[in-house]
Amino acid sequence: MSRPLVGLVLLCTLARSAAGGIGLPPENATQGKPEKSGKTEASAPGAAALAEDKGKFRLLLDGQPVGSEEFEISRNGQEWTARGTTEIRVFSASGSSAARSPAGGTMQVRGQLRLAADGTPLRYEWSAEGQKKASATKIVLQLEGTQPFMQELTFGSPRVLILDNNLYHHYAVLARLYDWNTKGTQTFPVLIPQEMTPGSLTVESAGLQKVDGASLETLRVRTADLEIYLYLDASHRLVRLAVPASKALVLRE
């Protein structure tokens, strides 16, 4: 990437419907306000910031299992690849989480993100299969039976976080890119592909918290309309993710 430009448009109706079931639905998220002071721009980490990881997450909504994700973060020379596949029940996106009901069938979402050693995204490939198929590579979206759609999104920094709905290993990457030596509140440019617009989020350490008898490092992630908690073990592996407003929980098996 010769310029700080990331172009990705990854929106389809089916993907948004699934996000309403277990993902991070904007209409049901808390209106968390980023702090106005104490922020620092996320500094470029060294090559050792990322770490290889592989595992499986269970996805729960209001205590009920609704899907799973298998993922792997691996190194290939000077580049990294984060890939994952989520299989999830499709829910309607209307009403509160308590009022949601299965829309029928399942959806499978796949993502593969290539990263430079400092966390800069180089390429993102995405696909979803359900009642319709959709796929995207870089900036082109092809929804089955439609013309391709293309859009460029420009960011002020090349170190953009890609946080796709229903691919939770992206938050494992975020936890690695947080500067644990500095801590405090750090700001990252971010793209949530289903929202189609660039933005930013803040990440701050909430210290150690006891969860199910274990002491876990906690990060609070906030945008203008989302609040997410990441729980990490001593080596900063993501073991738990919670979205209190939508009663969504992601647990490592």
C-alpha cells in the first residue's frame, strides 16, 4: 500500500440480518462516548506485536448458543494472515434482543486478512453463504445476480483496523495491536465493512478482572454507538468477548 488508502465495501442484506442476531447491531448497542482526554494515537508496534494463534469460539446470544467460529492467525515471512470461518443461525434484526426470532437456516461467513508486520492491512477477502452468496475482494462486492459495487474509503493512517461482523478473531488482532506498555486510552481508525463507512474507536485497559475464577486482562472498546469488552489471558490471547447491550458473548473453547 503506497498510500494510506483502504478500499472495502462488504455489505449485503443477508450479512446485516445475521449481524442483528449475534453480532454488534448498532440499533441495540449502548451509546458509549469516547473519552475526550487522555487519548493517544495508537503507536506503530514492532513486528513482535502480533502472535500466532489458532482456536474456536462459541457464540452465545442471551445465553443461547447460536454459532461458532474457527480461526487461525499465522505468520508467513514478513506478513501475517488472520483467517476465520463462522457458522451462525440467522436471526431477524428487528426489535430488542429478547424479541428476536430465528429467520430460518444458517449463514457461513469467511474472512481472510493479510497484514504487514506492524498491523497495516494489505488485503481483505470476505465471503458469505446463506440463502444468497456474496463475496468481496479488496474493494469489489459481487452479490449473486447483481452488478459489482465498488467504493474507495480513505483513512488518515495506513494502520486501519478491520472489524467485520461475526468474525471475532479480528478483535484478537486488535488486542495485539494495543500498546500494552503505554496503556491508557488509544485511538485507532477502523472499518466495520457492513457499515461501509470509515470511523475510529478508542481502546482502554480496564485492568485485571475475575471472570469464572480466572484473572483476565480487560480492554474496553468504544465507538460512538458500541461498547465491547475483551478479556485476555496472561499472554494477551482473546478468551472472551462481551457486548452487554445486545447480550452477545463469545467464548474460546
